[in-house]
Amino acid sequence: MLDIQYIREHADLVKAGVEKKKVDPKLVDKFLRADEMWKAKVAAIDELRREQNVISKELAGGQKDDLVSKATLLKTRIGQLEKEVADLAAKRTGFLNRLPNVPAPDVPVGPDESANRVLREVGERPVFDFPVKDYLSIGERLGLIDVKRAAKVSGSRFGYLLREGALLEFALERLALDTLLPHGFVPVIPPVMVRPEMLEGMGRLAADQKEERYFLEKDGLYLVGSAEHSMGPFHAGETLDENRLPKRYVGFSTSFRREAGSYGKDTKGILRVHQFDKVELFSFCHPEKSEEEHRFLLSLQEELVAALELPYRVVEMCTGDMGWTDFRQFDVDIWFPAEGCYRETHSCSNTTDFQSRGINAKFTAGGEKGYLHLLNATAFSQRPILAILENYQTKRGTVRVPKALQKYVGKKEIVGENQKSDLKNQS
């Protein structure tokens, strides 16, 4: 959530910021009105309590008169006001939770992805002398992906990863850990179910995000949409020593998303699914270091993608396409030859103190306390596997394994069962 004092003092900036994220700026006015009423009621209670203290002292001194009846009236009125304060506090919080994080002043402004800013393109796109096949055709032919049986078992937007398809996922996870652990990241396997108040504090139930979440009503728990959702609350309610910052974690978890806003998009294949595995970076850092930390996380993402020797681009997200909790967001998109375009495979976000306020995660410096800045970034999801299948396909119908993954997969080339006899005959 946003800093209430900041909203009070910089209402115009907040209104301009949320409007850039396609949120009605009138919500800020509604919040401020509720806030003013709340402050007035709290001040009235404080005044009545002062009167109550005076009467209590007079009664203790033996004075009676009509003080008893006054004390009774004061108690009744305070009780009424406390209920009104509670109602106003709930109303104020309701408005506050409908306000996204304010984007950085230099973030590109625009309504959608068309206004995103491409910062750089890295690597050469592969050139093929044969008809390029898409990842699903390749994966099904080589026995690496099975969406038909997944549909039979679980329905649409699910898939099985088999054989080298599964080995490629494990290889990506191992590459991520081997790359990140030397930088002080602590490996974590976090819970995949979290309490509603934790997910709400992380800003992940606001706006249309709630529709993305799977809720287990009987248990009162949400399934996470990313390891970020359970790694962020790891330090909820805690105060960290600034000398121990940044605290960096790399978590692996299965993630669950309804994909409620993607009806009709990527329904074929396993690019956009309800369940997927993901390795996520998470950092708790000092506010003065968060922009630097953000660039550092992005550099690690680029290092990981570059290790796969896949062509990619780095994009700074515009205000209309960036995340609800984000102050600044970068995406890394990998080239998919069959589609002839880049697809998003990595996201990297600085949420500043927006999430830390919601979960009350602070740091202490020189006796003073402040809210931590929280950052998250994708290390690897399953999407790079699909990019590997397309970029490393061969005329012979096989798929070469990127050099960085060969030691983990145990082979240099993926040959399906059907291809083995064909290749033998060709030789």
C-alpha cells in the first residue's frame, strides 16, 4: 500500500501517478475525504478521553456531584465514536487498497504494451534453411510435451513435460542456482499456499488480480501465483538490521494462475498455463539502494539468458502495462522463430515500499526505522524451454541442447524415439 502521509502531502502527484496506471484519480479524493473524517473522529475521541481522565481524578479526590453521570455519558459517546472510527478506517483502507504503486517519474507513459520502451536487443536470430516448426510441434514429435493427455486429466491450459523436456527444466533450475548462489542468494523452497492477509499485504489481491488467484475456501488459503507471493512475507512483521542488507533469496515453487484475463490467448500449447514451475529472485534492501539492486537483478537475468545463447531484448514497461505493485518494471523477451517475434519470459520489478508497508517489513538504521524496499525477478520459468526447442531445432528433426545445459541434461542433442530409426537409416 501507499504511504498515507505521502498521499496527504502529495495528492496531485499520487493522482497523476495512479491515472497513468489507468486507475481513476478520484479514488485519491475519496480516500482523502475518508481520511479527514477519520482524523476528526480520532481527535474527538482523544479530547473526550482527556475529559474522562480529568473526571476520574476528581472522582478519586472525593468529588461526586454530577460527575458520575458525566463519566457515564463520556463512556457512551467514546464507544459510539470508536465504532465510527472503525467504520471509517475500514472505508479508508478500502480506498487505499484500490490505489496502485505510483510509477517512477521517468517511466514511459502509455496505455498498453505499444508504449513499452525497448532498451536493447542482444544476440543474433537464427537463420534456417528449412521450414521452421513451432515448439509444440517439435515437443509433441519428440515426445517432450503432451497436452492431449493433460487435457484428459486436468482440462485445458495444462501440459505434461516428458523425457528431455523435464530434464531441461531441471537443468535450467540447476543453472540458475549455480549462477546465483555465489552472489549470496539463499536457496528457498517456500510454501505454495498463503493466508489471505499475507497476499493482500503483498498487493496481490487488488484490482483484477484477485480473479487470477485460486482460493481454497475450506482452508482459507490461496495458492501462490509465484514464489514471490510467499517469499515476500518471509520477513513480515520483522525489522532487519541495515548492515545485513540486502537479503537475497532464490526460491523455487510451482505457481498457479487462472489466466482469467487471457481468454482466447495462447490456448494452444503450454506458453500460458494454469500451473507452471518457476525459479524466482527476491531481495529485501535499503531504500537508497533499490534502484541499484533492480539493475543488478536485471543483469543476472541477462546473464542467465545469454548463457543459453538465445536472442533476447530488454524492455522497460510503460505505465499502462506494468504491474500493480511496481515502481519500475523491466521484461526480458526471448525470440521465438516460429512466431517471428519476441515473447516475455522474464520480469524484473522494484516495488519500493509498497509491499513492505502491507506486510510491515522494516529495517533499522541508527536507531531509526523505515520500510524496506522489495524487489522480485524471474530467474527461469518453463517458457525458455519452449524457446530452446524453436531456436535449437535442426533440419534433421532433432533439437540441440544449449552448451550451458549439456552437463545437466547429459546429452548434446535431443532425438525422439521416432527420429532414432530415421536417423539410423539416413546414416
